Amino acid sequence: MRPSKLIKIAWGALLKNKIRSLLTMLGIIIGVAAVIIMIAISAGTEATIKDNITSLGSNLIFVTSSFSKMGLNGKGSDSGGLVYDDAFAIEEEITGVKAIVVEQGTSESVRTNQATLDGVSILGTTADFPSVRDMNVEQGRYFNQLEVDRTTKIAVLGHSLAEELFGSQDPIGQTVTVGTTRLTVVGVMEEKGLVGDVDYDARLYTPLTIVLEKMMDNRFARFMGNKVRMIYVEVDSETVNAENGKTLDDVIFQIQLLLAKRHEVSLEEADFNVTTQQDIIGAQESTTAAFRSLLAWVAGVSLIVGGIGIMNIMLVSVTERTREIGIRQSVGATPSDIRWQFLAEALLLSLVGGLLGMAAGIAGSWIFGEASGMRTVIVPSSIFLAFGSAATIGAFFGFYPANKAAKLDPIDALRYE
């Protein structure tokens, strides 16, 4: 039997029971749509995380504090972690370093004549912060390194924080009281928004030395130095590249050796961690990839349920059309023709259901992203995967009913009422 005639006969059989055919396809539609939507949500989350990390800046190395139980000098964990002077040592002694930013955060109440805000995020940092962290000043200016060294009492406000504290007034030159320290506002940052779980626009930026000396418990600084949470190292891409024979790994290793020497610890017992943006992105991608696979398998269960529905309806159809099968056999239809007829019906159910599911999945991904505010990314491979799975399931679950129909005895089939 020609394929075109086979498809025409199968399609006509499905149209005789439109409602039943649609309900049978519903399982496939839901399964295909679920696979596409779940993978789109996962891929969107992964893309958001990647953008958040890369938005911190480019060519960055993150040096963070940790605590070793016992250094080579016999000091306990109280002596561990990064100090402010480590940043100067990295900048002076490591080749290929373009800029250094040191950060130390805290939270304080912030007061002006117009408003009082509690629990405001205060970030003490250094002069290269805007360039390294890819941020811009909208009004006024950022503080320079001389002002950091002199502990100058100045502040730069995040975009939304400036609006909350001063409304429509110009904040430049105004004073804010952070805890018990009065600071003069010299700038307002350009709007950046929420990155990850950090609202950069709600922060107050001030010289690192202000935070260390005025807002932190500094009783042990004379012995251990001023503790800092993180040091950002921006690598000079012109110096560090394959042509010059110096790689990012070389810079990282130099930093590790330098800090291990300064802290008198071995690399195995280091009281610091050195990572790159790619390390963080790679770790996040591994997590989200596993999560995406889990979601795809869960959504795939719907496809299997849809396949079982197809097999169930096709078995009912074989029973209802036993006499029709007998008539076809009596006029010359072979068992192969009967088998292909019913298999074509099962395939049409799954393929049409798959096409409708693709449309529902693409539309559903867009609607979910718009309604929830979460980013969704439609992965083309997920569409082909879902549609291919639907076709495979249709063939797999449709074969048994089709084979059963092909094996019917013509005489018994004609006698069937």
C-alpha cells in the first residue's frame, strides 16, 4: 500500500472520533510541552547565573578568605584569612595584574535630615571599584586612592538609595550619617539593578579604610592587620595571553605562592581561596545541568503516560473495528497492510500531538517568563528531543495493537459482532 494512501486512511479513521483522538493526544501534548518548558526554565536560570557572574567584570580572579586549622608557623585559625596589605603585595609583586579592588561589607543605619534607613548595605572598597566591577558614576565622582589612604569621610550612593534619602534633591555635597560617622556625598552610581541576590543600587560605597576603622571591630588589627573578605584581581589581557607565553593559570599560581609565603602556610593548608569567573560558571553549569536532566526525565514521564494512552485507545479501536479488519482481509489486504494501517494511526496521534505540544511548549515558556519574571531560554535541541521522543513513543506503544490487528483470523473477524 502506498504511504500516501496509508496516511489518508489512517487520518480518516482518526477524524471519525475527533474528541477521542484529541483526548488521546493530550498526554503527548502535555509531555512535549512539559519537556520544552522545563528545559527552558533551567536554561534560563543557567544563563542568568552566567550573566550575573560576568557582570561583575571581565578577566577577574577572586581571592577570598578561608581559615586553616594550623599553619606552618603553628598559629591557629585566628591568624587566617586575607588582610588589606595582601592586596598591595599582589599589585606590586605579580606581573600581569591590571587593577586590584578590595571589599569589606557591613550594614548600618543611614540618616539624613529627610529620612532614616536601617540595615543599609555599606561596601568599603578601593578606587578601582567602578572599572573592575563594570559600574559607572552617574553624578559627581568616585573617590580616589589618596582619599582611601587618608580615610577621607566621603560616600558614593547607589541609585535607588540616593532617591530614598534625598528624593528629588541633588545629593552631591550633602551629608549622611552612617552609624555614628558623618560622610559627605561626592557621587551617585548609575542604575545597575539586582544582580543575583545583591541590589547594587541600594548600597552605600565608601573608602575601605572608613569601614575598617569606623565600622568594624578592629581590636586585633594592630597584630593581624585589617581583615578583608575579598580581593578582586583584574588581569591585564594584553600581558596575559598565549602569545606572551603567560596564562591566567600562571597568574593564579603566582598569587597562591605569594599569599602562602606571606601567611606562612603551605598551599595544602592555605587560608585563602583563588577562583576565576570560569570556575564559578563551570560549577553552576554542572549543578544546573544535573537539575535540567532531572526536570527532563520528570517531564518525560508525561510522554510515557501519553504513549500508554495511545496503546489503550488503539487496542479499543482494534476491538471495535474487528469486522472492518476482516472485510479488508477478505478483499486482499495483507497482515502487513493491516499492521501498517493501525501503526500509522498511532504515529499520527503522536506526531500531531507532538506538533501541538511544541507550539504549547514554546508559548508556555514565553508566558511563564513574562508572568513570573524569571528568564526562560528555549533550547532548540529540547524541541527536537521532545518531538523525536513523541514519535518514538507512538511507534513503540502503537506496535502491539497494530500487530494484534494483523494477526486476526479473517473468518473470526467477519463473524465478530
